[in-house]
Amino acid sequence: MDTFLRDAVTTVVTLSLNELIVLSHGKHLRSSTGIFQEKDTTNKPSEKKTGSGVELLAKSNLPIATLNEIKLNNELKKLIDIYIETMEELQNTGTIETLLATINQQIAKNKEQDKVIQEHNSSTLVLKNLKTKLTDFKSEAEEKLLKASETLNILKSDWRIISKVNELEYELVKKWEHTRFTQAVVVGEKEEENLEKMYAKFVAKTNTEQRVIFDFEAFSRRQFDKYSDMIEMWKKKYSTELSKLLINIKEKENKIKEVNKTYKKHYEIFCKRKMFIKEYMEQKAEQNRLYQLQMLRIQSAVKIQAWWRGLMVRRCLGPFRKKTKKNKKGKKSK
């Protein structure tokens, strides 16, 4: 195994270890009550002795959220142990066979747990943002408290100096010391009262901001549940509309099939009628041709007859011969 690959694997393993540690700390911060930590510490020896701590937790009377968090904590600890073993193996032998074996074993088991890890990552991001806000606010409050403590210390030191001066001057002027001492006491008490009021205000502000943070977490959880319900509702609506569309598509396909059948029938009828029309037109054309031929024959015969009659008339042939004179004379004698 090359040094470059070894360094890359070590960096990946260290980063994953840091992320797992951050996830475990974020999970501990997420639990608002102390039930989770107590149950987690009590379940450690049971896992070592029996090896079925998850089953015992499932049989216990804890709520589902705490059981899921305990399971996640145990898995994170196992992963941390595996990564530590791989780090040791990398340092000793330079191979990652144990890591690959455990990954191949866990791939088949952790299909359903990926969803839980994604939700956990989103919650850790929200918690990180809230932690940053809390740390900023705590730093500001601590700075203010430090300033207030410094002012208190300054006032106390001033008060001590004044008291010492008053004690030294008490011997010379008792009345002036008495009045001065009383004035200093009154001023110190007023300043202490003001500082106590300021401290009480800071405490009240911190409490109110913590309440706001808890309310914001509850609101974000409610919004998450609401949006998840909306997503499920839209999924159901999408499935119903998709089923309706599929039914409509099937109906349209059936209609298209029926139309194709009717089209085929009409096309067959059209082809038959087209053939009939073609034959009829051929017959009509033949009849028209014969009629024209007949008319041509009649016209030619009429023309021949007219020509022949004219010829007979001009040449005095046949019945158009000229009569003889004998016949005329006989007629006259009669």
C-alpha cells in the first residue's frame, strides 16, 4: 500500500472519527431530560455480559425516542471502536482489511438505518446552529458578568480604602469620619443594589432566551411533522391522480382500438366500393365508346345515303330516271 493512499485513508478515518464524536455529543445535547444518559450508562455492562442490550432496551418501558437514541449511541460507539481498530491496523500493517470486512457486513444491515442517520444529521445541523447561537449569547453574558464583577471588585476595593482612611482619620475628627463613613456606606449599598438588580436582569434574560430556544425547537419539530404530513398527503394525491390517469389512458387505448377496428371495416368497404366504382366506370366508358361508335356508323350511313341519293338524282339513276316521250304521246291520245 502506497504512502499516499495510506495518508488519504488515515485522513478519512480521522475525519469520520471526529464527525462520529460530534454526532454523539450532539445526540447527548438533543435529549432534554437526563433519562438517556442514565439508561446509556446502565446498559453498558449488560451489553458486555449478554451481548443483547438492544433487545433489553426494546423490552423496557422507555419511550420510542429514547430507545432510538440509545440504539444510535451504541452503533456510534461500535463505529468509533471499528475506526480506532483501523487506525491501529494502518499504523501497524498499513492495510484496511478489517474496515472493509466490517463495511461489507454493515452494508446489508444498515439499509433501514440510513434514513435515521439522515434525520439525525439534519437535527445535528439544527443543533449546531443553536449551539453557536447559545455560545455567542453565553460569551456575551459572561463578558457582561465579568464587567459587573470587575465593577463590584473595584467598588469593594474603594470601599476598603475609604474605610481605612476613615479609620485613620477617626482619631482626628470623629464627627467628620462618622458622616463620611455613613455616606460611603450609603453609596456602596446603592451601588450594590443596582448591581444586584443588573445581575437579576441578566439572569432573567438568560432564562427567557433559554425558553425561547426551547420554544423554537418545539416549533421546528411541529413544522417538521406538519410538512411530513403534507408530503404524505401529496404522495397519496399523486398516486390517486396517477391511477385515474392510467384508467383514462386505458379507456382511450380501448377507444383507439375500437376506432381502428371500425376504420379497418370501413376501409374494406371503401376498397370494395372503389372496385365496384372502377368496374362501373369501365362499363360506362365501354358503353359510351360503343354508343359513339354506333352514332358514328349512323352518321356515316346517313352521309353515304345522302351522297348516293344526290348522285342518283344528278345522273338520273333508278327511280329518278327521265321518262320517255312515247309514253307522253300515248297519254295525249288518250
